[in-house]
Amino acid sequence: MENQKLPTFTVNAGFHDRDGCPVHVDIDHPSVNRLQDCAVTLTDTASGNVVAAQCYANEDGTTALNWILDGLAAGESRTYILSAGSVAGESGVQFNEAAETIAITLNNRPFTTFRYAKGQFRPYFFPVFGPKGREVTRGETSDISKDHVHHRSLYVAYGEVNDVDLWGEGSNSGKVVHQGFTQKQGGAVVGRIYTENNWETRSGDVLMTDTQNFRIYNLPEDAALLDLDLTFIASTGDVHFGDTKEGGILSIRVHPSMNASDGGKIENAFGGINEAETWGKRANWCDYSGVVEGTPVGIAVFDHIVNPRYPTYWHVRNYGLMGTNIFGSGTFERDPAKDGSYTLKRGEEMHFRFRVLIHAGDADVGKVAQKYHDFINPPTVKIS
């Protein structure tokens, strides 16, 4: 390091307890910049405990430092020293590639598979595993009697884009077609799958493009986190998003045994329970929980405060669907005067940030309300 001292990092929990909380710091420091894509650790100066960390390069040449913060109570702070090296026994987020799929493991434990074949209707993640290896989503099926076969686990879609259906999988439905990766890399703390896609008509005409930038965090088995930074790009002309319920910009179909119609539970940030109190309602987050093979599990979606029309409406059903939808206000509220359709002008972009939390138990057991603040009010970090 040419005798340059590495900086220390003091993290403050703020007003919320922090446990399993991703921390991200952008830093421009010669010694830290040299650690990009190297194995690094953070040592707690008070306890001597060592945790895995990860550095990678930002587009501007600065360094992104990442780690998972555990056991820091509200109002408390902790100081770390950064060092080269790795934590024994931890393999982190690993990608195992095959034909048009990426299987993702967390410390050698299966988590999910990203599927991006051009012949399918859209990229999606399936299966998605939660506590005790239980599946928390529904996806692939050869049983045509199952309802809504287009609800493929965890995905991005919408039902009216320039009057084209990119939600269903009918004979006239369009497709979201994978074009390539801008990032595809695992790591000790976070794995990155950054993709570019075309939204096309059935005949292949491009309606718009997007970037779907996913980050998967290396959490213990009782929880998992997936972040999505999503950008819609009016790259070929104006893009009109119609007012329809048929869409969830970020969409999840839960495992059948979690369905609220079969003993599971939907809950939103305002305490609304099940479809009658959550469908077509606006909320900061929504959670779906139930029991899979004897294990109570749940999955929540967080809407970030920077998103357009925050907080989003929710297309969430007792039969297992949960999705965000900012364009369907007139349909949801049964009032044409509240038409939510929107035209993204040629050359413009629309940006979204979402987080998916997989947890044990229901929203209360999974501390969903607390963990929402990890997303919108993260802990602060001082560098010295």
C-alpha cells in the first residue's frame, strides 16, 4: 500500500436497530481503490470481530465498499478497520452459469436461478429459496390447469405498453427480450446481475428498452435480500403505459401453500390484511407469508421513496400474486377521473428502486417494518 494508511469507517445505526442490513459506501481513496475486486475484511476496533466486506469499482473509478451490518442497536455506532484478506469458511455469493441460466448460491446454499432465454416471454428468477430451503415462489409448471401460467416467480412486466400486452403469455403478447449483461459478478457480500432488455411486440418491433440491475446479498439462511434498480428507457419513440390492473412492475407469485386463500396472509405497511384490504391500495411495502412444508416463511417487496408516484398501488391477490403498479390508479379506484396512464417521451427515462426481503414467519416475525428503514433510511457512515 506504499505505506498509505487505510481509512477507518464508523457506522451509526441512527433511529433503528440494524441486523442483516447491507451497508454501501462510495469512497475515493488511493489505498482503498487498490483493493477493488480483492478479498477484504472489516475488523471491529472494539470487539476485534472480523466481518467479510467487498470492494468493486464504480463507473467513475471510485470504490464501492459493501458489508452486512449485524447486531447494532438504535443510537449505537461501531468503528471498523479495513484490511485485505477473507473470512474463513465463507464463499459468499457465487454464480454457476449454464445455458441461459445463472444459479446463485449463498455460502454454497442454493438461493435462486436467473433465467434469461430469448425464447421465453421475459427474464425471471425461479426457484427462490427461503428459510430451511423452502421455496417461496411459484414458477415453472407443465400443468396447464394451473391458473395464470404467466406469473413466473419473480419478474418485471406490464400489461399495456403502447397497447401491447407484456404481462400475459397469449398469442398476441409481446416479450421482454434479454440483450446482454453490463455486470455479472459474485462476491463475498453482494452479487451483481445487471441486464439490458428490449420490450418487443410479438413480431419483434422494439417498443422500448430497460435496464434491470439486480444485487443479491449474502445473508444467513433465515433471510435473503435482492435489490432491483430498474430503468425504463423510451429509446425508440414515445412509450404509453396504460391504466390497467394487469401488471406489477416488480411482480411475485408466491408458493401455492402461502396463498391467502389457503391460510397464508397478505399484509401492507398500513396494517391492511389480505386482498380485501390491500388490493388496489397504496402502501410503502407489502408482505406475503404462509407455511411451506411446515416452515413459516414470508416475502416482502419494498417501494423506495425516490420512485415515481410513491407509494405505489398494489396488485395483490389472495390466490398468490403480489406486484407494484403505479399506472393502474383509475382501475384500482374504479374512477376514470383518476386515470393513471402515463407517456414517457422519446429519449426520457423512468427510474425505480425496489427491495425484496425473504424472511422467516409473517411480517411481524420477519421485522419487515424495521427492515424497510434499512432500505429508505440506511445507517450513516463516517470515513476518517
